[in-house]
Amino acid sequence: MSLVKGGGKYMAVMFYDVKNREKVEVPENMVKKTTYERQLKNGGTQVRYALRGELADGRKVTKFVSKDDWDGMKASTE
């Protein structure tokens, strides 16, 4: 799965804007990596990997990705 679109200096990550019901591109420098952890009923822990971006109007968008894609991003971790 390709998360990053473009080449050279312009790199963007595709997110889905729920409010406007459309795909949007967020520049890679505006994207941060994060993880969500939750406790399972059997006592284990589930970790989900996500990318968070900010749109021009200040709204946050989230995209859940695989661990391989998450590790491949050069974004900072929040």
C-alpha cells in the first residue's frame, strides 16, 4: 500500500475527510505518527498504528496503517 504520493520535495499522505466526504492530501511535514493501545478481555494489549494530520482549517484527520507502513514513515511521533 502506498501512503505517500508525489516525488521530490512535495510529498503528501492521503487521508479521508469525514466531514466533507472526500479524500484529501496532507503534506508529509504536517503528519505525525501515533499509536493507540487498548486492553483486551483476555488480558493482552492491542496496538494500532496511525498517522495523524492537520487540515488547513485546523481539523485533525487520522489514518490507521500497518506497522510496516508506520515504521517506514519519517514523521515525528506524538
